[in-house]
Amino acid sequence: MPKSIESPSDLAINGAPPLFAEPVHVGRPNIGDRQTFDRMVDAMFERAWLSNDGPLVRQLEEALAAHLNVAHCVAMCNGTIALEIAIRALDLDGEVIVPSYTFVATAHALQWQEITPIFADINPDTHTLDPDAVRRMITPRTSGILGVHLWGRAADVEALHAIAREHNLRIMYDASHAFGCTHDGVSIGNFGECEVFSFHATKFFNTFEGGAVVTNSDSLAAKMRLMRNFGFAGYDRVIYPGTNGKMTEISAAMGLTNLRDVGAFVVANKHRYARYQELLEPIPGLKMLRYDEDESNNYQYIVVELLPGFRTTRDEVVKALHAENVLARKYFWPGCHRMEPYGSLYPHTWLVLPSTELVAARVIVLPTGSSLATDDLAGIAAVLRQLA
């Protein structure tokens, strides 16, 4: 059990021992049954088929398509390559509207292909793209919208789709946070022309490292399958410019293992989410992000905002938590628009992103997951309570 914190003098920043002997992290991997994984790996070695569209990758694609209720799942080596291939498959060019309040890979996947990411502001309540801000950013060079389902909560898909139809724009989503989540009862993965998932180790569902694009378009799926394998259509026939985006068999084995246990991961996350709610609700000046209980959620992120009434600055709170070996994160600080190359290319973008600036300056993401005992959450809450 971690130590108790009853007064500010008990905090490690004041010389007391840290709350946890070992660091507790945001994004500790969810890991399924080891014996199941080992059996798949043994069979993989017996086949001596390690990559190149192997049977485990095909099995994972079928299982994921069924789980997400989509027509096609195209597995990739990682989420960033999946984004890049989806962007290219949609023939995006010129400018694409994207939130700045997201992981920088969302913007980099555009910039890497000489497409200009145009940062639009977010709704401060949902942390996802504000449709009115999107409208303001449309120019004759705009070819598409790349929305993000942040924290597992869907973007305003209805409004964004209406804008895309009105202006004849392509639309896709970065769904890296939203595996197993729904919007109006529909599985995320079914919105836009395609949706991209990351299966990195820190995500709710992981394949060690990996990703996928899911779509209900037969032609788009076929195009992306060519693109992820250098454009090969047969042993010696290349019919399209492509790259190497293939998922390995061992990553697929991890995915198939974890897919069997996603229900248990949800239960563990939801239990800790509910406990955090109980502990954090009474703390003044602190607002915890809520999930819609009418939807399916993965509860992977415990997101809190420090409101103006909180007496300690966000950076001081993070410093105090880190001193206690609670490695909370300042997601997504400071926003893509202040990172490079965007900060130098567009130094005044912050002027049109007031909500992005506000949210990025006050969000903290706290550790959760099955590796963190429920009883330990009281200690984390006590630190925040002493700083409030």
C-alpha cells in the first residue's frame, strides 16, 4: 500500500518519501493471456512465416472487422503509416483541416506528404473539432477534413459530414483513442470514408506496435492493400506506387491475444474510472472528463482539467505528482501548432485557437489500468486534494 497523505508536509516535494516506490505510468500496456500468445508464436515459428500478409494478420483483420462491424480492416505496421496511407489513398492534397489538440503524428502524416495541416479550434467542452471553426478555415485549397475522436469520445461527426458534403471535401478520422467505442450506438470505425486506429503499446488495444485503417469502401480497402505492400499485385507485378506498411505475424499474434480479453480490459478501466469519480468529485477547482454511459467506452483515459479556482498551477501539480512517482501527463501540451515545424511556419496560429490554448494549458491525464490497484487511487487523489 502507498503511504497516506494528510497534509502538504506529507508530499514528496517537501522532502517526504514518494507515494509510490516505483513509477506508475499513463498508458501501461493492456496484456492478454500469455499462454494464448505463446501458442500462436510457437505455431508462427513452425510455419516460418513471419511477415508478408501471413495467416495471423489475415485472421486479425477478419476478427477486427467483425468486432468493429466494418466491411474491411487493413492492418498496418503502425498508426502513423496507417494515417499516411489513408491520406494518400483518399488523394488528399493542398490543405487539410485538422485539430491542433491531438498527438503530433496526426499533423505530421499530412506534412510528411507536403500537405498543409490547417489547424482549426476545438470545442472546449468536448476537446474535439469545433464545426464552426472548421468552416472558418476552408479555402479553395482545402481538400479534406481529418477529425480526431479524442479520449475515445466521438467528434461531432454529423456536423463535420455536413460540412464535407457542402464543400465537396473528403473526410476521414484518427480513431487512435476510440477502439471499442460507439457514437449513437454505431461502432467508431464506420464514420467518414475511413478511420485509422493505432495499436501502439499505450493504446487500449495493442499489437505491441501496429495500426489499421478500417473502411466500408471495397475500392478504398483494395487500394490501401496495394499501397502497404509496395503496390504488388502478385509476385512480380507492381501496379501502384506503394510503401512498406505491413504488420508482422508476431504483432498480429499479440492483437489476437488481446482481442480475446478486451472485455476484461474495459471492466478494469471502468472500475478505476468510477473510483476516480468518487475521489475527485469533491475536490474544488478540478473537473474530470465524463464518458456517456449510453455509449460503449473503453475508459482508457482519466482526464482532469484544473479550473481557475484551483490554487496550484498545472505545471506545479504535474511536478508534485511526478515527485510521488505518479507520472501524469500534460496531454496534448502545447498543441501541434506550437511544435515544429508548425510553430516556425505559422507563428501566429495560436490567435485562432483560443480554446485549444485554454484546454492544453489545464489538462492532466492520470494513470489508470489493471496494473494500478484500485486502492492506490486514493493516494493520487490525496495529492490533488492537498494542492487544490
